[in-house]
Amino acid sequence: MNEEKKKCGLYLRVSTEDQAREGFSLPEQRERLETFCKFKGYEIIDYYEDAGISAKTGNHRPEFERLKSDIKAKKINTIVALKLDRITRSIYDWENLMTFLDENNAYLDCVNDEINTTSANGKMISRLLMSVSQNEIERTSERTKIGLAGAIKSGHIPHVAPLGYKHEDKRLVIDYSTKDIVVRIFDLYYNGYS
């Protein structure tokens, strides 16, 4: 374990879906992270909070980018987060972060997952946990798509009914009060109008 003083950036992230499901609100995360740092003797330099942003690949997280800039500038040398999935659920993003941390002589410490990126074994365990996390999100996505396809196939559109239709007993049926508008739209389009 590297003996240099850990200067921490506390990273807190919650999407509304996470907050509802797991109850990890930003104030609760902050309190737990502060307690953890006090126990470990880490110095808290700054807080980085991305609220309402998913950790999916491609999502811009301004506070996470600021945290990485502060690591490059040597203001902090350790990211402290509640769980690995607060950082990312993508193996690709995780490997990029591991490389970034190595290049900047920085570390990650996760309160709930006991992640320790200061050793080869710690890095291996983090990769295994990341694989499990990515698998979980991919399986959830598959189940959602299958369920939605099945609902649509049976006539249940789980959304606002489009113009010309209405919901009746969880099925989409023609709404005769607006049907003529839809027929006119199709006729206009068929005759070359946009």
C-alpha cells in the first residue's frame, strides 16, 4: 500500500432511478464518505457531485471530468466513492479509468465494495466486480426489451396513445373521434404534401 497521504476527492452520483431504488441520496452518500475518510485518515480536498446523470458510456458528467482534472493537477490523489457503480458500469470505461489512475499515480477507494486499486489483486477484484455490474445492467436491458416487445405485440402500448388511437383495457384501439384527422394526414402525405 502506498504510504503517501491520501488527498481525496469524494465522488457522489445519483440518477433519479438509483435514488428511488437504493435510497442513496447525495446527502446520505456524503455522510457515509466523510465517515469513511475520517476512519481511514484521508484528507478531504473537494466534493464532486453529479446529480441525475447515469454512468452509461458517453454520458457527460461535468463533476467527474473536474475530478479527473484535479487528479492531473495533483490536487487530489484518491477518488472515494460509495460503490463501484457510482463511477461506471462499463468495463471499457473502467479500464480507461484504471489506466488514467496509473498514469497519474492516483487511486480509487470504494466504501461498500472494498475496492483497493493500489495492488495487482485489488485491480483484479475490481475488474471482476465491474464485469458482474456490466452483466447486471445488460441483463436488465434485455429483460426490459423482451417485456416491452411482448406488451406491444399484445396491443399494450405503455405510453400515451398516438393520435387516432386510445387506450381501452390496456389495449390500443382506434379513437373514432380523431380517426378522420389521421386519415387526412395520410392522404395529404400520399398526395405529395409534407
